Amino acid sequence: MDIQLWQILVLAAYAALAQYDGLHFLVGLPKPAIAGLFAGLVMGDVTTGLLVGGTIQLMNLGVSNYGGASIPDYMSATLISTALTISTGQGVEFAVGIGVPAALLLVQLDILARMANTFFQHKAENYADKRDYKKVKLMNILGVIPWSLSRFVPVFVVLFFGADVVNKILAASPQWFLTGLQVAGGLLPAIGIAILLKYLPLKTYAPYLVIGFAFAAFLNLPVMGVALIGGAIAFIKFKEREEQASKELSSTQVSGGGFDEDE
């Protein structure tokens, strides 16, 4: 299945808009899961879009551009890998194998976009010193252009030339290389979860982690089912602590009242 030009343009436009959203509105368009859903809708295969987006989302857990640092562009990688996966008929492992190198490569474009953006910001500062506030607004608007182009251009270029190129690469690639991509595609989401678990209080809540793992690994319970059970347990614990805090407060009030009477 070939990718149509209109699909390439729509996906590239989404990448540009998502970058702007990540800097301003914060609706959630840069999230890989949302990008995968959108790409699946555009390509006519929502299931694959959700699988690819959800898988790459797991790799993105706990990763953020703290302090303005450049991080892998998993949003654009999701758009690219979803479209190529659907067009070539490959599996999710192939998508992750394509998406990870793309995300890492796009870090360099993010850096270039930041460097270009500083030009407009310095101009805005100069106009602010002159109290020319209309041009200050204009510079801030123009500063969006390099940010958006840093996502629009690579997505458009890769998808425009990518399907045939990817098929040729697959045909020429040895089996050990393709197997390596599949193994990496299976490991990377687990690494993302491991990074997230590192920041959670596992020593206190380790039994619940074991329970969730047992449900998923040995009882083949879907993730949604495990999440619902976890939510129910969390609600029960919340109510128990709430009742305990209420009893302690009542006990303190009674104790305090008795003390006043003795005095």
C-alpha cells in the first residue's frame, strides 16, 4: 500500500502543529499514543496506529526535556513508523526498530530549531528595549516557524521517499539484522517501564507490583483489567487511610476535651 501525498501532508502538518502544541497549548498532541492514533486514522488502520503509538509511549515514560534539554522526538518517530508500518505491512517490532533511530536523529534537528529560534528572541528583546511591542509579538510568532519546520520537513521527506526505500532495505537486509530489530523493539518498552519504576516507591508497594505482574504474566489478564484491579485496590487503601485519619482526629479531640475538663 503506497502512502498518498495528501496523507504525507496531513501527517507532516500534524507534526508541526504538535510541536507548537507542546510549547504552548499542552493539549497532548506530542504524545506518541495520540500521534499513533491520528496516524492510524489517516492511514486507515487505527489498530496498528494504537499499537505502535502505545508501544513507543512506553519507551517515552519518564522522559522529558527538563531544563530545556533536547530529547528524542518520539512524536515524529511515531508518525513515521506508523505510516511506514502500515504501508509495508510489517509488524510493531519493525515500527519500533524504525522509530527509535528516527527519534534519535531528530534530536539534532531539535537543536537546530532551538538555535534558529534564539535569533527571533534576541530580535524581540531589542524591540522590547525600544518599546516596539507589535514587533515583539511578531518575533514571537515568527519564532514558531523553525520549531514547526524541524518536525514538518523530516516527516514529509521520510514519508515521501520512505516506503520504497524501506522495502528495498528490507529486501537487502540479512535476517540477523531484522531479528535484531525485533529483539530491540521488544526490549525498549521494558526499559522505559524500568526507568519509570526507578522513581516509584517500590520498597513500600512491592507486593502490589508482584500481584500486577502475576495477573498479566500467568493469568493473561489484559492491561486494562490489571489497571482496573489496581485502581480498585488504590481506592480501598485510600478509604482505609481516610477512615484511620478520621479516627485519629476524633481520638485527638476526645483526648483534648478530657484534658480541658481536668484543668
